[in-house]
Amino acid sequence: MGHQVSPPYPVSILTSALMAYLNNGMAVYEMGMAGNAMEKIVIRDLAKRFGLPDGATGFVTSGGTLGNLTALMAARAKYLQNNPTADYKKLAILVSEEAHYSVERTFVVMGIPCENIVKVSVDEQFNIRADQLEELYQTAKADGKEVFCVIGCACSTATGSFDDLVAIGTFAERHHLWFHVDAAHGGPVIFSPRYAHLINGIDKADSLIMDFHKMMMVPSLSTAVIFRSQDLAGLTFTQEARYLWQDQQSEEWYNSGKRTFECTKPMTIIHVYALLRLYGDRLFREQIEQLYDLAKSFAELLDKQEGFELLCKPQSNIVCFRCVREGTDPDELNRSILKKIMLDGRFYIVGTTTNKAFYLRTSLMNTRTDLADLKFLLQLITDTTASNM
Ligand SMILES: *Cc1c(COP(=O)(O)O)cnc(C)c1O
């Protein structure tokens, strides 16, 4: 219950063995016939669930970090296509200050100054202040910046907060900006009728990413990158590789290497494909609902418990809280608690610094965790503070 690492669903251990045994690359059809077809089937299914138009397409890539890079490179390519004289060093995006650090890395890789990332502040629930987008956009433009993309977090990594995607999508539409959604962690709420509302507005996205290895119980790494249309998906990479494919211009969905950063790529799609075929979407619905519900119960427990306080109400399965004791510096106290809990070894939780204060952080990833475990964790924390061990 520390970081967002999924316990692999048992059958995905078998599909891992199969993947290793077949050792199919994916760049071209003859290397990954089944894999490319499975990707097409799963991505089509997901795109439909997210409410994207029929032409939506995509592929699997090795992790959300690479997924964000791939999508933002397409966003940049689109902008440069429409604005061929744009000054590279002036390109900018708008994103919540709570966004995953991989967004900043995309700028490092793309050679755009990181100062051009316009960070939008968040409210007390750590959701983007969408009402500030317009003003920040106008200021950026007045400063000579060329904004090409706006990103929505679904959800943020530190606190698991979902940005208002309807508001961001509407804003993006108004200014003809590329709308990217980082749904690495939160995307799978789409499987739950009770929680899918958290990503209302995702149907407006030009691109989105979703990690299968976070909330969908498959081994690392496996990430869906989905684009609104084939035209957009093909923008990221335009290198020719005559020994792999003959025609650079046409789509050739079965030659996925045309659109992915990777050339040889493991057939990780087999995990999610197998889970969907064997168990259907029920598996993911139950996973989301059980863990999101558990986070709510944990928050209620923390609320009632003397000497504990929540950072914010959990919107997902991520819960941040801290211990407070009169006359003790809370940062020092909680850092010391974390160290003791780690050394004790029965629990693995992590910390996060936010609003300049240190909080304990749990990502409830395993459906075998229950409220009794969490009560025990709080008891253990209380004991460490009492005994001053
Ligand atoms: C985990 C995460 C990423 C990075 O994904 P990796 O698969 O670890 O590379 C990006 N964005 C968000 C919101 C995340 O939670």
C-alpha cells in the first residue's frame, strides 16, 4: 500500500511466461501478428468506453512516462503543422502544478525550456483551478509563448485528485488547443458505473494514456496511448525505415512500430487481453470499486481517530494523512513515524510533501487489504509515537 504497484492477477504470471516464450517483437506485423491484432482489439474497446469517436486509435507502450512523451510529441507536431514558423523555444503547455513529473521530462526530451510549462494552481482538494486557465493562457500569449496543449490529470499521483476534464476540454476547444489526459492511474474508473463520472469530459481528449500496470493488475510495464483519430496518432514519428515498412504514409495499423517509440517491443498487451477475455470488465469494475470504497472507509476512520488528520478527502484509492501531537513538529513526527513503520516491516507506506508539509501516503492497491489491516496500521503508528521507540 505504498506506491501504485499492482499485485499481478495470477493468470498474468502465466501470460508473462507465454510472452517470454514466444518473444514476439511488435514493430511489424510478421514479428507480432497476434500482438498487433490484440492491441487493436483492446484499444478499440477502450476508446469506445471512453466515448471517443469511431476513428480513435492507439497502441501500447512501455509505461506512462513514455506514453506522455509520445502524446505530447504528437501535440507539438500538430501545432507545428498548423504554425510552421513557430519558435520552438516559445512552445508552452498548461497543466496542474500537481501533474506527474514525467510531463516536465517530456519538455527536457523535446528540448523546450521547462519554464514554458505554465503551472495552474489547485484548490484545497488538489484539483486544478480550471477557472484560472483563461487568464494564464492570455498572460502566456502576451509573454510571447505559443501554447500548444493543455493537460488534465486523472488523477494526480500524490493525492489521487481528478481534474475537471469537462472544464479543461471546453477551454481547449475554445482555443483549438490539443487536449491530453494523463489517466495513467485513474483511467480504469471507466469500468465502474459508480466512479466513471470522475473522468467525465475525457471524450473530448485528443490523446490520453492509461497504465495497465497500475490499476489493472498486470505486471509492469504496459500502457495504452489512445488518440482521437488516426491522423493524430501518426504525427509523433515520421522516420522512414525501409527495411521494416515500404510505405511511410499509410496507416498500416498492424505495423505498430510506425507510431511507437520502441522498435522491438514486448507483447505486454497479452496480459490485459487475457484478463478481459477470461473475466470480462467485471474484474476491473470490482477492483476499482473495492479499492476506492476502501479508501473512503479509511478516510472516515482517520477522521474519527484522535490525533490523525487527512490531507484531503480521497477521490481515488490514494489516501494522504498525518499524525498530529501537541507540542511536536508534525513534519518531524511523521518523518520519524514513516522510518519506524518501514523498519518494523509489517507495512509499507510512503511519504509525500505537499503544501510544504510532510504527509504519510498510502495507495490501496490490493483487494485483500481490508479495514482491519488499516486499523492495525493506525494502531501501530499510535504505538510508535507513544513509546518513542
Ligand atoms: C505513474 C504515473 C505516470 C508514469 O507512469 P509510468 O508507467 O510509471 O512511467 C504518469 N502519470 C501519472 C499520473 C502517474 O500516476
